[in-house]
Amino acid sequence: MILYVLSTKNNLTRITNTLSKDFAPQALNSDVFYYLSDQRGIINLFKFDRTTGIYSQISNYSSSIINYDLNIENKTLAFVTSKSLEQNIYIDRSFDFNRQVFTPSTRRKELLQARTIRERKVATENKNMSVKELLNARLKAASSDTTSIALDIKDSLSAKTDSISVNLDKNPTLAKDTIPVTVKEKPLNTDDYTFEDEVVKKEPTTTESFLSRYARARERERVTGPFPYDPKFSASNLVTSLVIDPLRGLGIQIETQMNDMLENYRIYGGVMQSFDFKSGDVYAEFQYLPRYIDFSARFDRKVIYWETPAASDNNTIPDNFNYSLNKLEFGASLPLNDRTRFTIKPFATLTRSVNIGPSGLGLTSPTAEPVNVYYGGVKSELIYDNSIMTGANLMEGSRGKITFTHHENFGNSQLSFSQISADVRHYQKLYKEIVLAVRGFGGSFIGQCRITCAIGSCVK
């Protein structure tokens, strides 16, 4: 940051001298002013006093300040910062402009500062030397390495020659001082031990620079990558439930969900099986979510085994029927905003009913032909979701859904029908992990083949 005196033409004075970006100054008087700086990696508010030449940090927010304004007399600070990718305005009406805080630098800022220091050091060394001196220095370093190798070879050769001359001596003599003297070893005194001083090995002294020590200290925390993303699926949950169905009786239901790490792909599946092994459901769904529009594909199969009630006179043997439904559905979901989306799902349905015949062992096989009915249609939904998960199986907020479904019969339009329904839910937290859930649901069938439902059963 540079101070420019308006009364002069070229009087510029540098005020701050740090490896950072300092901007947006606001002067309190001719000596004290405030400014924004990314000296610690995150842009915060700083204070500088010209009389002492000392700067101090006075804010320590976790998000960078984009813009600010202050009122010293009222101790008010207004600033703009980003949160959740949105810019928000904050006002602090009791801000202390004379406080001093300290925050550590971010790792990115430390790396940038180290790189700048290294580049300045290399530039300073090269600036003080001419081109000729640089070439001579490099040639001298290369020649010193060659000379050291030659000296090592010469020393090894001379040592070998000396050893040969000693071995060729015809009359070797042994000096008197070298005559070995036999000394009797004293017995070991176990009551009085005497220990020798330990030999301390001197570590070789090496000159290290600040950058080398800094690089070695950060070696363990080095961030590796990026690596190509490899989608791998894992099971998210597995739910087992006991089911009591009015038509199929008692059964068990198993549901599971699988997704990759980024949740770009999801797989849902479930099985419901009655304990008599005659009725059951199975479904599977795949969702493709990495794009703006979400796509899905789903298959459903439902089977109901039904035995007609026996007559009161017990002379009529009840008949057995097998009803099945196979449905293939594709869907696309378009988000309207962060809480609302519109979904459309075209589908094809096959319903099949088979008269198995009377109960018991018959002499002949059933002669009734299966009845197949084909439907095609579309399902549209408008979904509103303003709920958040607060824990395992805990949520707060509201949800709502309006659904319209149309079934068009192929070959006989008199069997076509439609359905419209609305579902609203609200989850209100009462105390800690106690949540009050309220639900409202309503719907109706319309069309030429209108279905009438009453307490668990539907009749066309």
C-alpha cells in the first residue's frame, strides 16, 4: 500500500511491505487507517499506525470480507462476506476497533509466501553477478568435482604402492616396544562394577536453509492428487419390516439402497414376501443424478393370490385366483428452485388374472384362459420439500406433493381412468429428539372407468 501526497507530484511513500494484497483503505485521521488484507490467506480487517509503523489484525472471520464500512464513533462495522456460495450483509454494532487478534496462515498462503521468498532470493543472487561470473562459477563447480575424483584415485594408488614395498622387505625386524606382554586377567568383581564412558557420536553438521527445513516439515502433510474418480457402489442401508396386508396376510419386507461416493448414481430395491409363499412384491429402481435433470428407471411386479369365500351350504368349492401386475416406468425430474421440482414419468402396465380353479386336487387342469389387460400412461408430480435431516430418522420442516396419474387402456377406452391426489406433511421438533409429525392426504379417481374405494378395497 502506497501513500500519495496530493500537494506534490511525485511524493510516494510505501506504507505496508508484506507478501499480501492490501486494499480498500479508510483513514481515521492522518496517522491511523484501516484496510483489508489477505496476509493470513483469508481477507480480514487490519489497522495501521504511521507513528509507530505497526499494523495489527482486528477481525478473524472464517470467510473473506468482500467489502466493508465502519463508524468509529458508534462502534459499528458493516461488511459483506460469502456463505454457502451467497453474499450476505452483516452488521456488528459493538465492534472493538482497538483490539488485536492473531490467526494462523492457511496452507495455501504459506506455500505462496515460501515460493515468493525463494524466487526473490534467486533473483537477488543472480542480479549481483554478471553473465561471465555466472559462467565461471558454474565451470568452477564442475571442475572442483572432477578434481576431487582425481585426488581420490591418486591416494588409493599411493597407498597400494606403500603396501607392496613393505611386503618386499627381506630382513623385517620387530621393534622391542611391539613385543606382546602376557597379562593375567583379574577375576570379575561382581560387587564393584566400573563402567566406561559412552562414546558420543558427533552428527555431521550440515548447513540447512529455511526453505529446506520448511519443505521437510511439510513433507508429511503433502496433498497428493488429483486422481481420476472411479465410481464404486456401496450399500447405504438395509431395512427389514414385518408387513400385515389385508389381502395377502402376514409377510416380511426387505429394502436396500446402494450409491456411489458422490451419490451420482443410486440403486433401490425391495422384496415383500407373504409367509404362505403365494403372494409378494418385488421392485428395482435406478437413478441417474449427475446432470441438471435427474433421470430414473423402475420396474414393479406385484402378485396377489386370492381364494373366494366358501358358500354357507358348503356344497360349492371355492375358486382360487392369481392376480399379477407388471409395470415398467421411466422418469425425468426438473428442479424449479432449491425446494421445488416437477417430475414426469411415462409407464406401461400389464395386469393379468388367472382362474386357477377350485381348491383341492382336481382330476383335470383348469381350462380358463388368462385375462390380460394392457395400459399405458403418464404420472406427473409437483414436489415441495423444505425439510432437513437433524439426525438418524429425525427431520424438521414441511413436505408436500401433488400427483396426477392417467391410465389409458389399449383397445378399450371404456377401461381408462385417472387419479389425482395431494399429500402434505409437517415435522415439528418438540424437545431434543422428540418430533411431532402431522400428515394430511386426499385424492380421487376420475374418468370413464372410475374406481370406488372404501376402507382398503377398490371396485371399478
